[in-house]
Amino acid sequence: MFKIKNLFLGSAILLLLCLSIETNPPRAKESYESLGVFTDVLSIVENNYVDEEKVKPEELIYGAIKGVLSELDDPYTRFMPPKKYEETQVQTKGEFGGIGIEITLREEVLTIVAPIDDTPGYKAGLKAGDKITEIEGKSTKGITLEEAVDKLRGPKGSPVTFVISREEEEPFPVTIIRDIIEIKSVKGEMINEEIAYLRIASFSEHTARELDRILKELLKENKVKSLVLDLRNNPGGLLISAFEVSDKFLQEGVVVSTKGRIAHQNREYRARKQEDDFDLPLVVLINNGSASGAEIVAGAIKDTGRGVLLGTKSFGKGSVQTIYPLSDNSGIALTTAKYFTPSGICIHEKGIMPQIVVEPRKFTKEEIEQFKKLNEGKLIKGFVDKHNPYTEEDLDKFLKELSDKEINLEKTIIKSRVDRELRIANNEKEPLFDLEIDNQLKRAVELLVALPVFSRSH
């Protein structure tokens, strides 16, 4: 039996769904004749093209494959060289071999954003703000993020040595044994005493399990009476993962169905009643960055009346891609089916319209400039560097240094952004939401607060 992997391609990333099918049907005679023409062209180019340096067989073959797929005129069908194919597998599985840190380039210096809880990097005492100056004896000056990730990732059980530069300390070497690191696709915390907030960034193999664990922890520790599920800017992922998440909130009926040319692509995914289903009042946030798997969940919630969609129209990506691995560890993603919501609607290139349309807050040109000044100005830089708390007097003094036009932004919003930067600088958990700025989330909270009152009055 020939194994393949099936995925949804969102607006930004590729993710997979495992399937099995029988061997491909035999090629028609015409296909073999055309392949003969192709090999003739390849031979002529290799032997006669004037610039021999450009005649690299692998690049020519890869270019030919891209040409074949481009003829399908489908933006979601694509060729993936080995590196891209490997990265796609990491995104889909939601795990990789590494040390468990988030990194970025700050002022062109490789810097740790934060260690991930319960990973080798966390247990080794790495801190937010630590600078990595060397990896395996080589300077990181001029390194790209992609190069740094390649050097720090590796098989479970393998060591990696790098040098840490930390404020008020001499640079010191650290050797860490890599382990399997899970990519967290779900985050959650309480908005207030009764409303929980969950954000799903993408749909990988572990997403439904993460959702279940986080929500049960919130339910255990708080008197949760309702829930906001944030799918904004979620580009999709595994079809089966999106189904599993939907199944946590639905007890029966079709969640999603797929239809393609091959029989096994035509199937229905049906919800089943479970003891640990979540039956809380639900508002789902979507926007034009919500695609593919995110639209499966949103479509199921809307069509079944299980909750309310709030925000703006979703992206409109309703096709299914199948990943076919190739012999050199590259692969192709081929569109093989389309999916349909419970009511039988194909949302491809149409999107899903929420029941309550709330546009995101529009910032003026002056407000945008204000944010830039905050991020680059001495208030943020000074306090982040020193990790010290600030006072209202400090904030007022900073505002007075700006012109009247520049302080068009409300002080509460400025304070909120400063709070966020200071929490990150002090190695505290970054807040998941900001009600002062996020008017869509604020409206969702208002709706959930009003639901009990509305129910009693009708």
C-alpha cells in the first residue's frame, strides 16, 4: 500500500493529514510518449547549453516539476524541495528535535525571546533577553534566523553547545541535550472571573489534545460560564485536527464533508457525543486571515447554531491538498478535493460571513507613528533594558515631550502597550489579549456578559 499525507493549505502555511490509498493508476500511453520528448529536451540542454554552470540536473528537474504544477493554475498546488518538505512535516506534526527556545534578531543580535516551559532550554536556566553569540564555536554575527534554527534543531539526544551573553555577567558556554519539542498551537487564560479565552494558532496533530487540557484546567480552577474561541489569523492545518476541535463542541451531525475524484476522498466527518464535550456558551472570532481548518470549525459552529461567529468574513479556502512524498525527500502538494460545511456549502473563494460583523479598530496615521515612537523611544527602551517598573509620572513626562498631534492616542492604550513590553522584559508570560485595543474581543465579551440577561428576559 502506498502512503500519502493529506493537508489543508491556509493563507500562510502548509499542514498535513495522514491517509492511505492504493497505488496510482497506470499512466496512459500518451504520457510515456510525452516523457520521451521531455528526456530529449533535458539531454539537449545538458549537452549543448552555452553556460555549463547553469546546467545542473537537479535544478532542471525541479524547474520542470514546478512548470507542470503551474499549468494547473491552482495556487495551492506546489512543489516542495527537501528543506521545505521537512519544514512542512514539522509544522504538521507540531513537534521537532530541539532545545525549546523562541529566538529573534534584536539589533542584528541573536536573542532569546523566551524559553518554552519544561524543555531542555528552560531547565538549563536560559532567560528572555539572553544573547547567543556563538553556536558550535562559530560566531552568530550576521546569522539569519533560518540558519540559527537549523543549527539549534537536531535529533533527540544529540548535544548542542553555544555561548550566552547576559547582562552584568561574563559570556559563558552552555551545552544542552536536545529533546522532542512540541509546538504549542493553543493558548488560554481567563478574561474575567467567568469568561475563558482560547486562541488556536493553527491545527496540528496535538491541537485537540492541547485544547482539551487547557480548557479543563481553566474549568477546574475557575467558575467558567462562557468561552471565546479566537481563530483570527489562523491559516488552517490538519483537516482531522479541525474536525477533532469541532467535535469538542458538537454532539452529533456532520461537521465537514469532502468530495474529490477518487472514492476515498468522498467522506463525511460526523460529531459524536462524548462525556467531556464542552457545552459552554460560545463566541468564535474570525477575520480574513482565518482559513482552511479554521473555516471548518467556524462553518460547523455557524451551521449548527452551536455558537456565534463575530468579526469579519473569513479567507475562503475550501480545498484539500494531498502531500505526495518523492524519492529524494522532496514532495508535492496537490489539490485533490473540496470540503463542505454541514449545510453543504463550499466556501472556496467565498469565505464565511459572521453573524455579527465587527471591523477591527482602525488606527490613524498619527496613532501608528505613536506606536513606532513607543517601540523605538527611550521610555520603552530604557525600561526594557533595566527591567524596572515605571510610574504614571514617567508616562506623563514622556507624553509631554510629544506634540499635540502625536498624542492623539488614548493614554490607556499607550499604557497597555508599555505594560506588555515590561511584562515580556521581566520574563513574565506575555498577555494573550488586550481589551483596550482589541474591539472585536471586547464586543465578544459584552455579548457573553449579556447572554444570561437576554435569556432571562425571553
